[in-house]
Amino acid sequence: MTNDEAARPETPEPGTPAPPSADERPRPRYGEYAPPGWSWQPPQAAEPSAPAEPVRPEASAPLPQQPTPADASATPARRAPGWDRILTIGLLAFGAFGAWNSAASLQEIPRQMQLSYDLMGVGTFTPPEWLPTLVLVGTIIQLALYAVVLGLSILRLRAGRLAFWIPLAGGAASFVVTLVLLSIVMLNDPTYVDFVTGVTTPTPSPAP
């Protein structure tokens, strides 16, 4: 019997149950269907799955930005009341007259010193050589001071800020300048200093 005949199934006898269907293909010979170099390997165990990444919480909505001190300072300043403009203009008009009067009074320093000499009875006042220069410098200071006061007052009035105090401060500064100039003249006059310190006695006026 050849191998092919042995591989054929036997004819079942009548009345016997049919055996389960078998593979009717010719039985392969040893190594017939195996490709060259192929070897059977047992199935490997399934690799453990990588751990799932933790779910990150969604970014929360940004909080509203709090106002900074710089933003608070950017708010418009409170405007000055209406009476400030009227009062400032009135003080500026009065200051213009005061500045002119102060400048003119400096020109009268020799005459005023002579009046003081007459009241003290110490003779005749002789103006020093530097007095005209001092009077000129004082006049320029008085007029320049009023110009500064006028400019600052106008700027603050346009900005809607309080400005009435600027003419008042300018008037006080003008008074201080005048007082300093008069003090320079008096303290540099030897006759006046001698009279104040008691060195010179007043000369009696002649009887009528």
C-alpha cells in the first residue's frame, strides 16, 4: 500500500454513523509546508499596558486684574470751585499794583533814608556808590517774581486746579525781598548803625 492509499479514508459500512469530517487534504510529509529556516515559537505573554497619564485639571479662568495704585492715580483730579478763579484774578490784579509799587519804592530809598535821618537828627544821608545797582537788581527781582506768579496762576487756572494761593505766596515773597533790600542799605550805613547802637547822639534842632 502506498502512502496515498493509506491516506484515503475508509468507506464506512452501511448503517453506521458517519464519522466527523476530517481533513481531506493529503497528509503532508515531514517538513513539506514548512518554509526554510522557520521554527515554531511559543506565544509570548502580553506586555503590560503603559500606565495611563494622569488627567490634568483644566486651567482655570484668569482672575480679574486688581487695580494698581498707578491706575488709581490716573483718575482725573478734582476741579477747583468757581470762586477760586474769581479770587485768583482779583489777587493777580492787586499783585500787579503791588509789584509796581514795590519797584517804585526801591527808587525812593535815598529819600526814605533822608527822612529817617531827619527823624533821628543825625545829619544828611549820603547814598553809597553801589545803591543804584542794588535798586536796579531789586526792581528786576520784583517784576520777575510777579511774572512767575502770573504764569503759574494761569497754568493752574487752565488745568482747573486751585490757584488763589499762588498770588498770596508771591506777595509774601515780594515783601521779604523788599525788607531784605532795605536792611542791606540800613546795615551798611555807618551813621544809621552808630545811631542804633548808641554811639551817635541826635543833634538838637535849632530853636525857632
